[in-house]
Amino acid sequence: MGAGDTPQRRGTRPPRPGRRRRAQLHPGAWWLWALALGTAATRTTNPLLLALLITVSAYVVATRRPDTPWSRSYGAFVKLALAVILIRLLFATLLGSPIPGTHVLLTLPELPLPAWAQGIRLGGEVTAEALTFALYDGLRLATLLICVGAANALANPSRLLKSLPGALYEMGVAVVVALTFAPNLIADVQRLRAARRLRGRPDKGLRGLLHVGLPVLEGALERSVSLAAAMDARGYGRTAQVPPAVRRTTAALTLGGLLGVCAGTYGLLTAEGAAYGLPLLLAGLAAALAGLRLGGRRSPRTRYRPDRWDVRAWLVVASGVAVAALLALAAARDPAALHPGVVPLVAPTLPLWPAAAVLLGLLPAFVAPDPKEPS
């Protein structure tokens, strides 16, 4: 060792030359993009547009999903979405539907109900119009669930918590526990099923579910609670002393801002309040953000390697917002194209420019960094 050399601690590795952190997009951008696609799904019942939204989200997840345990929850959300559609169709078949129809597919035995249960029936005629309406309605909710699943698969919940304002940090700890429960549940199911297969025991069917279900629930809940305990042990949730005037101002700004947001949203949804809805909404947002900024002074903390909101994050959010805004505009100008009729029963068609608007949601697949490659 030369005179100018620095002694190296035993057991440590020298830094690799040229090693860099993997490029990662801000997790808030993924959530805003996914929520915007979900908002777009609520503006239409056209199954072709909804299927296109599902395809767009699935392609982005397939190309930009990192190889982590919590990113494997997308398949579970897809299965949940299929279960929602089946349950909606089952309810329409057994309990009937208010949609009148003339194309009778089958007739089930109808059970007589008392007079106080008027408007409800069990069994009876099952029409194609009622099933089509139930399919459109269930597919819309399923698309919303799949978009939420895309956000869970793409955004790191721990990094999302790190990006929250200080005033929302205590609530963010509970949110992280809730968000990590489902990914931990999926990881435990895969691990226990693989272990049972290696032992030659059944891992499918009712018997396999009974033997796997309880350990899976216990393990996922224990890991989530352990995460919360570790965060609390490292100082999460501690508060600093602030003057009473600052506390009162923070509460007034936050409460007044939320009331302004509610009143402004109500004004935008009604025809009479269109004049004051947007200014009241903007004023409420400004007051709420100011309250959150002041409330962050009660939570002194530092961020190690904070996530940057760069140009790529803005492009990802802008693509999702553009899809939601253009579909909302299309629903207002041409409601028949985005809401195909079921009485009379007509085949849905794919409107061109709303479909082109949905394709804007593919932009994150090209501008977001690949998590498998170093930056």
C-alpha cells in the first residue's frame, strides 16, 4: 500500500467504475396517468373503446414494469376485473334488469315475492338487451380496476410515500401499508403454491385454497405491519413545535380549500353553477395546497436521493390527461358513439378520433425509462 492510498475496510467492496442508478420515473406520474385512464373509462360504455383502454394499459405495463414482488399484482387485478364482469352478468340474469327487451334468450323459474318487494324479481325472462347492458356496465368498472392495477404494478409504493408532502406523511404510512398488502399477498401465494408443488401436495382447487389461504393472509399482514413498525422506529410521524397561529392558519386553509374544491366540483357538474364552478375550484385548490405547505412544517424530515419530477414525468401525465379530456369532450359532442344503445340492440362501432385519443396513452411506453436498463 502506498503512502497516498486509503485503507479499505474489510468486507467492503470497492465501487465499480461507471456504475449508475437505474433510471426510474416518479411514482406520482404513474398514478396520475393511470387515474386519468380510469377517468376516461368512466366516460364511455363502448366496449371497443374500453377494450382499447385495457390494451393500452396492458402494453405499458408489459414494457415498463420492473421486476419486483409488488409489480406482479397486475394479473390479480385482471382476474378481479373478470370476476366483476361475471358477477354483474349473474346478477342481471338472476335478479332481472330495468332495461326492457324483446330478444328473450331463456326463461328462468320466477319466485313470487311479497308486496313490499315490488320492483324486485327472482328469475323470469332473460333478454339480450339486459345482458348487453350489464356487460357494458361491468366492463366499464373492470377497466377502471385494471387501470388501478397498472398503477400498482408500475409505481413503487415506498418511493411514492417518500414523495408525499410532510402534512400527509402520517396518513401516507397507513396508505403504504394498504398498498403493500395486495402485492405481498400475491408474492406469498406464489411462494406457498411452489412449496406445496415441491412436496407433492395439491395447490389448486378448494383443498389447496384452504391450506394456502390462512398462511397467506397471516404472512401478508405481518409483513405490512412490520414495514409500518420499521418506519415508525426510524422516526416517521414525529412532529415539531409550531406556533398556535400557524396551526390555526393551516387548519383554516386546508378545511376551506377542501370545501372550495367540493363546491367548485359541484358547480362544474351542474348547469346553473358553471359560472362560479371553475374559479371556486381553483381557489380551493390553491388554499388546500397552501395549507399542506404550512402543515409540512410540523414534520421535519429529509429525503435521501429525492425523486425528480422531470420532463418524462410531465409527458406521462400529459398523455393520460389528454386521453381523459378528449374522451370527455367526445362524450359531450357525440354521446351515441361513446354510449351505444341497447334498446334497440345495435352493434357498437369504434369512433375514429376517440380511438386515436386513447392511443395517446401509449406514450409512456416510449418516453418512460426502462427499469431493466441502467440510466
